[in-house]
Amino acid sequence: MSLPLYKSITKKNESLLTYLGEVWKSHALIVTFAQRDLKIQYAQTYLGVFWSFIQPLTALLIFHFFFQRVIHINLHVPYSVFACTGMMGWFFFTQLIGQSGTALMHNQQLIKKIQFPRLVLPLAKAINGLVEFSVMLILLVVLMLITGCPFSAKIFYLPLVVVANVVVGLSVGIWLSALTIRFRDMHHLIPFLIGFGIWITPVFYPATMVPDNFSVIYYFHPIANIIALYRWIFIGWQIDFIQVATSFSISVFMLITGLIYFIRNEKFIADYL
């Protein structure tokens, strides 16, 4: 893969906007990395991209059995549709965290040899996440058609919610991407956080099942509120927009501070690798 050489963008006192401008000029490089990662992901597999359907379907079947056959959750919509709306937001979020959080670690040789905005690597993972998200969206639409769930005009808000989902994911992923370079233990901590996080996030169960003593957690839980927005769009779930705005503001703050930390430490990345 032939990559252009970029001038150093880690100048002292460089502003956030200036840096992001340099990243924007590298948008072709972001797409190139995303294409490379997708090819590697499905290389030498018999089913190829169909694995993107098999994995969420398997998870959906397992949790459908557990929450419908064992716990018997009563909802006003088919459980498969309800769960799929949660999986769509959660899997996109965790992919952004898991892949962007380790993007620098997995591209050590490239970083040492070529000068380019290092933020390009986590952003390329975001594009890959959009591909996986599209698969989940197709699955959700098929389930809604099969079960007879109606679509509403709220569907036009979907692009805004997807952008919010990206912001929430990258607000954590960019921090982890920068911290993992200096603190290698973070590389092992990420899978644990993802595995534990799904149980404190209303992905497969409604937030109404959470005891009142713990409901404050969901008030500030960014991805829980993103999932609530998906359910508002697709199944008419009632949401508190003040709560959503509050949690999203936290993510925006984390994203901005994460970018600032990333930029200030970018010049040292090659030294830590």
C-alpha cells in the first residue's frame, strides 16, 4: 500500500482546529486504512461478510431465549425488535472503543516509518464500525417487516443519532487509544470493560427494570441514552430529552479533552511503541 508522506503536525501550540484541519486533508488516507482493515478482517474466510450477520443473530437468539423464556419480559413490541435496537447501538459503541482504543498498538510499524496524523487510525476504525452498523440496521429493518412493526417519521432523525453514537464511542476510544500506548495494561482492560459494560447497559432489558436506587447511573450513562434514542425512533419508546442532552454533553466534553490529550502526546507515540 502506497501512502503519502505528511509533514509533522505536532507543532508546539498547535490548536485543536488546526490539527483537525490536517486530519480532514488526510480523509483519503482514512478511507484507505478502513478498506485495508475490512479486507484483512474477512480475508481467507468462507462466509466473508456474512459473519457480520451471523454474530448478531447468534447473540439475538441467545438473549431471546434467556429474557423471554426464562425471565419473561413483557413488552409492547416483539422482543427481537426491542433487543436489536439495543444491540445496534451497543455493538457500534463497543467496536469504536475496542478497535479505536487499540488502533495505535496494532499499527506500530506504520507509525514508526511514516509521518501522518495519528488520529487517522482511530477514525478509520469508525468507518469500519459504520459498515457493521449497517448490517445491524438491515437486520432490524427485516425483523420489523417480519413482525409487522410500523415505521414512523422519526426515522429521519436516524443520521443524527448515528453521529451521536460515533461521538459517544470516540469520546472513550480516543482516550483509550492515547492511554494504551503509555499504559499497556489498558490493552487488557478494554475487553473486560466491554464484557462488563453490557450488563449495566439496557441492551437486552428495558431500563425500567433497574431499581430506583441505581436509576441515576442511567441518567449520566451516554450509550444507554443513545440506545434510548434508537428505541424512540424505531419502537416509539418514551425518553427524557433533558437526560439525553446531559449525558451527551458529558461525551462531548470527553471527546474534546481526549483530542487535546491525544494531540499533545502524538509526538511521543513513536517513542512509546
